[in-house]
Amino acid sequence: MTDQYVIWKYQWNGWAETTRKTGLYAHVLETGKEIIIAQEPDQPAYPEIDGSWVIYVKTLGARDYFIDLYAFNLDTGENLLVGDGVPYNRPFNNRPSSDYYAISDDKIAWIDGSWVVNIYDLTARTTRTLNIPDAKSSAVNVSIFAHTVVWWDRFWHGYDLQQDATFTIPTVPPGWENISVQPASPVTVKDDQLYWALEVNREVYRFTAPIIRSR
């Protein structure tokens, strides 16, 4: 949900569809209008929204646990194939596909079957693959805002899109090295700030840290 839209999915699990076609929709709060994003037989799922763009995957025909990622514009009705190879229901972690993509400021970050991070620019309609040495098959929880991307791959990584520079994100604060700490939320990025949470003895502590760029 945003200030303008509610994104919702209708799914019918009976023998026959009697009310409306199953699919993914947007409800316009100001007017009450319903916008069709995608319907059967595509089996759209796991939407994320930013502004007038909704990104989602089509789960029909998922092959080898990887599927296609699409972007739909609620103003124009344009529907774009962003990329393929997004992980889907991987048997060893059972994560939703939305853990492998994010959208912000007309940019989409997504992790593909090669476990690298890609950036799709909705304005320029171009795809960029980040140069990440020694990428492993554990990349997940990607987040993007403006010129910064963060994700998890054995530890938290960050990438500055303007300077083509990677950086690591230590999430355990000084003095906590000998404390039993569990992650309570992924690291996310917004307005050049990182956000995350840690759990200690069933108490959740929330943190923020600025991204400071060299001049």
C-alpha cells in the first residue's frame, strides 16, 4: 500500500471461477478504480511498488526454481520484462521471490540465477550488472535507494553506483563482539542512511548509520 494505491491479489482455489478472473490488481484510493496488472494464466505474485511502478514475478512455468521479473506502470499500462532468472521457492530456504528484488526512484535491483546483482533503469531502459568479485549462491535481501544498493551474501555488502565502489556493512556495534546477537531485520537503505535491527536476549535493538562518501 502507498498513499495512492493498494496492490492486491485475487486467487480462487475452487473448481470454477465464478466472480472475476484471478490476478494482480491495483486499487486507486482517490477514485476507487481497479487497474489490472496481470491475470491468469500468468500467476502473478510478490508485488513491490514505488510511485507508479509495480514490479512482480510470473510464477507460471517456473523452470528450475527461477522465474521472470516484470514492471508495470499504473499510469500508462506499460508492462516490461525486466529480467529472468529470479529465484523462486528455492528448496533450501523457502524465501519469497521478493527477497531477491527491490525498486526505488525508477531503479530496480534484482538478483539473478548467477547470484549477481543487476540494476534496471526504468528511465533509460538499460540493464547494468554490478562487478562483484567472488559472488556466491547466497545473495538475498537486496535494497536500493538512489545511488546505493545493499544485499546479503555471507555478510552485508553495499555498492555505490556513482563511484563503482563496493563496501562492507558491519552491523554489530563496537563493544558487542562477545554478545550473542541475532539479526532481527535485513539492512535497508534510504536517503543515504542504512537501517537494520538486532536481537539480544529477546530484545530488539534498531540501528541506523550514515553512508559517508569520499570526495
